Amino acid sequence: MLCLRYGKVVGTTDWATFTYVADVIPLQVVFDQEDGQAARRNVYGVGANYGGLKMSFLRRYRVKPFAGISGGLIVYSRPVPLEGRKLNLTYSLDAGLDIFTGKRRALTVGYKFYHVSNAFTAKTNVGTNDNMISLGFSFFR
């Protein structure tokens, strides 16, 4: 999955920063999905996670742990799963570290649990649960 994230700080305390986050997903690939003909093909998707909250800890340190949650939609080139829908709902839980390399730049390393489901809008609602390692680079104003 390729993802671009926007964040806006919505609150701070002595111990944490709360950030609204929204993701644009220009490319997601489901590798080797069966297509009903006993063949396996890749399925491609685009989407957005438009509702999310990230909580960062240790505000005054160079290495800041974080935890977050977000949700949105993804549209695939074919139904996922085969008896499912092209349009699916998503949610994710993530945790990791923002490692500041400068005053306005940070490297992000994290873990993401990513769930995709059609929310019982199709005959079959077999969701997928993915465990991902994420890498990112952030620019701040």
C-alpha cells in the first residue's frame, strides 16, 4: 500500500499531542486473489482514510512514540473477496515512533493493523486483516 498522509494538530497536553489525520491511498494491491476460474490475479485499489486520530507522546523529545486509529473507504478493480464488493470499508490501528531528524522533519517507523470489509453489504462478508510494517517521512510547517 502506498499512502500519503495529512495531519493537523487539534490539541496538546503536557504529555501528548492529538492530531487529526487523513490518508489518500493512490495504490493498494491484493496479490494472487483467486478469480473464480482457478486462476490467481492481482487486484488493485484506490481509496482514502478520512477520519483518524493520532496521539503522540513525549512531546519534548526527539523520539516520540505514537498510537492511532483511522477509517475510510477503498475501491478495488474487482470484488474482494470474489462474492464481495468492489467498494469496501477500512479501519486501521497503528503504533510506532516518530524520530525527528531536524526541527521540521521526522522519520516514522510503525506497525499497522489494517482491516477491509464490505460491512455485510454483499452476499459474502469475508474481511481481510493485514499486519503491516510502515515507513514514512514527515515534513512539518
